[in-house]
Amino acid sequence: MLEFGRQRGLLAYILAANVITRRLHDLWTKKTEKYWNTKDEADRPRPLMITIEEAHKFLNAEAARQTTFGNIARELRKFYVTMLVVDQRPSGIDAEVLSQIGTRITCQLNDEKDIDAIFTGVSGGPHLRGVLSTLDSREQALVLGHAVPMPMMVRTRKYDPIFYAAVATESPEAMVSRAKRYDEIFGSDDA
């Protein structure tokens, strides 16, 4: 995660993220080309996932053309690089980039532009539109694309002590305590 102190402008984030991702792009491209030439498993690049939160800021039509993010979304799967795109306003993401997203996990959406964007490049999209409006906003998601044999609704787990115990690398009590402190500082979604 990048933090810039008082320099909180979007331009600073885009500049730094673009520099980092260009370097990763070059590095993984070279590693993959070396692997293709040698066919030595020791040279195979380790898969890399780049996560972009608030993706519409980095992958809108203008930014996707001026930065390396659009190129990564369109071309880097063959170089062992994938992109996790996280956004609440998918309509702000360039349509060409959206069409390259192979697997989508979508929670309830109400805005028509966002719903249209989610189904960009998806066969059978119009038939799935109604499913989005029936999802429980806090507990269900629609999964479709390469990772599943057919579109399906899934129930998400609740962040409760049982969840924390299941994923614990520390005691469940410590995780619950940390979650409570977080809610005290940043506010709870349940409020």
C-alpha cells in the first residue's frame, strides 16, 4: 500500500503506481521471455497479481491509455501477471479493459450504467441483469467468468468470531479485539 502523507492528490498516486507497475511489467516480461527461450522450469516467473482499488480512477478511458494499467489488463496474462480490479462504480472503467476481465465477482448494483458495465463482454449478460437486483447487499455475490463453469450466486461469510477463528494466524480473541478497535477508529458498517 502506498501512502503519501500530505500529498493526497490522485495525480501523486497515479504517478507512483504507474512507475511501479511499469517496472513490474518490464521485469515480468523479461522473466517470461527468458523462460520461453530456456524452457527451464527454474526460469518460470512466479505468478503476480496486481490489485487496484478504486479502479475507475486508474482504469478510466483516459488513464488506461496514458498509464501501463490498461496494457497490463489487456496483455499481461501471457506473462504470468493478472489484475484484481476492485470498484463500486464499474461504469467508470474503460470498456476495453472491462471486456478483458475474465472472472467477475459482483455484489448488488442498482445503477443502470454500472450494471451494463459489469456485463460488458459477457455472453448472456442481459439474462443475468435481474439476478443482481435480487442479491442480498451484504451477504451475496454473483460470480461469473473463467473461474466457474456457469454464473452462480454465492453467499459470503460474515466477519464474526467463527470467521476469524477459521482464518486465524493469531488467536480468535486477538482478531476480534483488533476488529473492534478498527470499528472504534473507523466506524462499523453495521451502524
